[in-house]
Amino acid sequence: MKLKRIIIAGGGTGGHIFPAIAVAKALQRIEPAIEILFIGAKGKMEMEKVPQAGFKIEGLDITGFNRSSMWKNWSLPFKLIRSFVQVKNIFKDFKPDAVFGVGGYSSFPVLKYAQRKGIPSFLHESNSIAGKSNIILGKNADLVMVANDELKRYFPQEKIFISGNPIRHEIAHSTVLKEEAIDFFGLKKDKLTVLVVGGSLGAKSINSAISMGIDKIVNANLQLIWQTGKSSVNTIDESLWNKKEIFISEFINKMNYAYLAADIVISRAGAIAIAELCAMKKASVLVPFPFASEDHQTANAMELVNNHAAMMVADKDVSEKLVDTVIQLVQDRLTCDRISTAAGSMFIQDADMLIANKIIEKLELRND
């Protein structure tokens, strides 16, 4: 069987969107004639990022479960029902041969509907603790791709394939030189560089700590590449935008340049951010988002910390400890090098192609 049409569902954050795009491009490299349609949630960043990558996307009228304010969830059942109707109409028009889910609440109605209709379904779990939706969907999925061995306890053993986490092709296979990357950001080649990236949506606590500690950073003869995220860009003091030691942007499109320019990275502990750090062999200080479901970012970070492949600062300690920890680490080149080597050893190469090939292989076996 040749895979002709596939729906890829999920989104909400870059940690779901960019791996999905990576797998889509891998599928196209294997089967150039394949038609791919994305399904996401209206108003979320996938509605912008997916078309930018050259793919079509349909949006659902759906929102996630609000953990901070329970009363705001009163409309959730109605939105879920409406999303199933929308999914039904999309399937009727597109007629997919298979569905691939990458997580995010928009993936649930898509994969659930596919499973009800007997359409082959595949999913990927990127975090060290599986999400509840993926656990439910995994019972009837044809195959569950997971980041590592730790996830075996959540899914039927016969359905698991350890794929690692797919990352952007331009990061996994970057040919840019460090000097070229530093020039891109207008920084100096004779200074150590810290990259601050709090996820695609930003991280208020990290941005606040960096703002308060900027004099310490500059006085330590360090320079900064700072992705603030959309939610925090307007909170950064105006005077910092003109400092020659700092490059500030709401969102960095050329993240391969940012990683290559950096000697150390401050980051949230989303699964894909960690995979990118490992791929680029970067020493990092991780600050897990404390309100992630099941506290999965702490679990993600601890996997690296336990393998001496990163350092971690808890979000509650970020204002007191983050800047000092970073300065101490970046100036200890021996420890930085050890962490970089350990991080690189944890990366599974070409996860996007592993996943794409496994989907096609599974469909061929199913149809023999």
C-alpha cells in the first residue's frame, strides 16, 4: 500500500508543532506524492507555523482543560462535541489513509474518530510522563512512538516503538559555522554567549530573573541571545534592547544559529527543547515549567540531570539562583564540556525518519 493521504493532528506549543512538521517533511522525502493535512486548534500557534512550513491546516473549535480555574471548563463538553462534528466533516472531504497524533488537545478528537472508523492511527509521546489523552488513545493505536524506555509502563508493550523525539531538520543537520551564527546576531566572537529560550510562548519567571540579573551577566563578560516569547516581549525594559551585548527577539526563527552561537543555554524542559539541546550537544540550565500536566517537565529535566547531561534550577528558586548558576557553569569550561558530551550521547538521530518509515512499514504489514 502506498500512503496517499495522512492527517497530522496536534499543536498548542512549538514542542508539538515542530516535531509534527519534521515528521511531515520526512514522510514527503519517502513518498513525494503524499498529501498531508494538519488539524490544530483555532487561535493557536499551529495555525500560523504550519502554513509557514508549506502545509495546509484545518482548525477545530476546541480548548484544553483549564487547571487553574475549574469554572472555565463548563463549555468544554460542548466544544468537544462540536470538534467531533468538525473532524467528521474533514475526514469526509479528505479521506485519510492514516492519522498521526503528536499531542495537544486538538489531537484527541482526531485520533478518537479515526479509531472509531477503523482508520490506522499512530501517536507520538515526547515527554517522560505520558499525557492522559495519549494513554487513552494508545490502547487502540496501531503504534505508539515514544521518546525513551521510561514510557513503556504507560502503553501496551506490543505497540511501543522507541523513536526518540523528532526535531527540526535544520537543527539536526545544521551546516552553519559558529562564527557565522555569532555574526548573524551581531555579537562578538571573543565573548562567551548565553542563549535564553523559555519555549515558544516564553517564560515569565526566566525573563524576570534575566532582567534582574542583566548587570551580573554583562559584568561577567558574557553576551546574551534572548528569546522572550510573545507573552513577555513587552515587559522587557526598553534600555536593554539597545545594549550591544544583548540580542533580544520575541521569537527566533533560525534556532540552529542560536544554538550554534551559544556556549550555554537556559531553557524550559519541554521534551523537544531537550531533544534539540542534546542534538546540538549543549550544556544547559533547565528550569521546568511547574504547572505542566503531571509535572512532566521536571521528569524530563531529571532524566538529563541524572545522566549528568544538564543542571536544573526549580522555578521557585529562579530569581535567586538562575543567573549565578549560569555564570558559574559557563566559566567552568571542563564541567561545560562534560555536560555537552553527556547530552550529545542521549540524542537519538533522525527520529523524524524513524517515525515516518515505521508508519509506512506498519501500514504495509496491515494491508498484506
